Amino acid sequence: MKTLVNSLLSDSRGRAEQLPQSPIDWITHPLSRFIKIEAAAGLILLLFTLLALYFANSEFSQSFADIWKTTIGINIGSVVFERSLHSWINDAVMTLFFFLIALELKREMVLGELRKPKLAMLSISAAIGGMAAPASIYLCLQLGDAGQHGWGTVMATDTAFVIGCLALLGKRIPKSMRVFMLSLAIVDDLGAIIVVALGYGNSIDLFFMGAALVSIAVLQCMSFLGIRSVLLFCITGTILWLFLDAAGIHPTVTGIVLGLMTPTVRWVSDNRLHDIINSLRAPSDHVSKHSSRVHNKLLQTAEAAAREAMSPVERLEITLHPWVGFVVMPLFAFANAGIPLNPSDIPSAIALAVFLGFAIGKPVGICLLSWLAVRLKLAERPPDLSWGLILAGGILAGIGFTMAIFIANLAYSPDQINAAKSGILSASVFSSIVGIAVLFIVTRKTRCELEQI
């Protein structure tokens, strides 16, 4: 604790030697950190995907499949609450993933690029096109067939893999491109979550739905009253998860509710924080026997003030992001990406519909709606974000992986799921290779034009 406060004191003394922070720093610093973690997480995600594919197609395939069927839960008398390990990962652990998405969305809307209406409309329009076009292509190919219900599978974009692909080209990619793709993916994921809640839930139990609404009201009251106990919010959030599950709504929606309800206002202002820190340095007129206890109390106050000088949205995002990127998503991939690579066992019609939805629908929908929004002056395109870059981003958005597999598990029957996953994986590989190639060509052309100038 004293080390933390001492560092704050040193920072306070050195403020005169440093340039003051401008408002843009509150946007660029979290964004830079987010992109670095996402890029690294994409590599870990790829590793665990390859491991899952290896085990699913090796002599250990049956043992590997049986691991995820292991039942875990509580069984006390007539009270039975059990799920397979696979379901716990998809229904409970993934709630943290959705929570992080909601935190990112709220930060972008309040503190980031989505608070600028015309820039926000570019990403929102692109995301809408990137959801509508793939779903339309899929339905055209599967309408009336067994896989018709899987239209939601082709709507999502995998943020980690997309940011990882952008990271491969380093400084060749303008910052506006990264912001555009990040905002698009966040809005895209929100749309996919709405699809999960409305399109793939069970029949609604009104009693438990009412109980869930009461839980949400309690959470809102706790926030209004200024309660800052993480434990109390976790307990109430767990109760909400149970009520939503019992109500027939996919319980991962809990993460969205909690994320969107998280405050963006800092409890301690910068001026207040500096006043508290400076009070530690103020000379005392006299030394009493209680001076040590008073000093320790001031240290505790300074530590709390330093923590609360950052908004809850930012603080939770910083805490959760590494855990979601390096634990939750790789674990999900390890549990879900293992499919037998035997074409004869896979219904080709579903796999083809998923592949075309991602590979064709994503770039067409994103480019078309982006162009339309700019043409109608509803959105504004940054000068360094060329249409070639938007096309490349639309192709990369065909990497649907995490959310796509998540929705596929809800949408397809056991005899169809491998076909859907095959389409998702093949589309992701195709989109990443073609997208990176187009990015390389576009950025190379742009660099040559700049050198000539």
C-alpha cells in the first residue's frame, strides 16, 4: 500500500516536469492497451483451436470428447443443478466474455469513438450490413431446409482474430482502421447477443423473468446508492444469472446487463486525488502519539482514492481483459473447436451456406452499408480510412469464430453442428488469408503514393 502511495507522491512531485494530459489520452491509452492484448490473445486462441482440432482427429478423439461431457453441479436431495463441463464453459464462463463486450461498448459510447455521432454511424452502419447480408445469403441457401434455424451463426465477427490480423501489418495500418474494426466488432457482437436472447432462447417463464427484473432493479439501486462492494455485485449478478437461466433466456445475457449498468463516472476527481496525496506531504505542527495511526489512515484513504480515480468501466475492463483474452476465449475454443475433419461425415449444404455467408456476405454488407451511410451524409469516413481498407476490413470480418461457434451450439442439432463448425473454420481461414493479402496490397499502394508526394 505504501509503495503505491509513494509512487503517486513521486508522480505528484514530477507533474511540473511533465506535459499535462489532454482529453484524447483517456481514449488512446485504453485503446492501445486493448489492441495489444487482443493481438496477443488472437495467437493464443489460434493455438488452442489447433490443439482442439488435433485431439479431435487423433487416437485420443473419444477421450477428448468425453472430457467435455463430464457432469458438474450440485445434487442435494430433491435439488439438482447440474451441467456438463461443456455447458458450464458455454453458459457460465462465457458470461465474462459478454460482460467484457458490454464494458467495451459502454466505454466506446461514453468515452471513445462511438460518442461522436457521425463516426459512430460509420461503424454501426457497417455492423448492420455485416449482419444483414450474411444472414440473407444464408437464408437464401437454407430456406425451408433443415439448417434454416442457423441463420444467426453467420452474423458475428471475432474481435481477437481480426485485431490479431491487423497487428501482423504493424504501422502500415492507420489507427482509424483499428478503431473502425474494433467498433464494428463490438456493435456486431451486441447484435449477435440480441440474436441469442431473442432467437435462440426457450419459452419464457414469466415468474422467473419477473424475478430477474427485480434483480436488475436491485443492481440499479445498489449503483445509485454508491455501493462499491465487488462481492455484493457478484452475488447479485449470480442470482440474476440463475433467474435468467430459469426464465428461459440464455444466462450469458447477464454479462450484457451488468456491463451496460456499470458506471462510467469516476468517484474521485483528479483535483480531489491530488489534494488527498498532498495532505500526506503537509508538515505537522506537532507530533502526537497518534500520528502514526493518523498517517496510516491517510495512506488507506490515498490508496482508495487512487483506485476510485478511474471509472468502474475502465477499471473492470483493465482487470478482466487479460483473463478473458488468455483464459476464457482459449478455453472456449478448446472445448468447441474440435471437429472431425472428415468431409464425408459433414452435410455440405450447411457448411457451404455458412462459408458463403461469412466470405461473401460480410464484405458485401459492410462495404454497401458504409458507402450508403456516407453517401446519405449519415456517417463520416476518416480521410486515412480508404474504401480499399474498408473492403479489406469487411473481408477480415468474415472471421466469425468465437461468437459464431457459440451461436451454432444453440442453433443446430447434434448431427448438424459439425457441418456448421466446418463452415465457420473454413470461412475464418479464407477470410484471414484473403483479408491480409488485400490489406497488404492496399497499404503498399498507399505507402507508394505517399512516397511519391
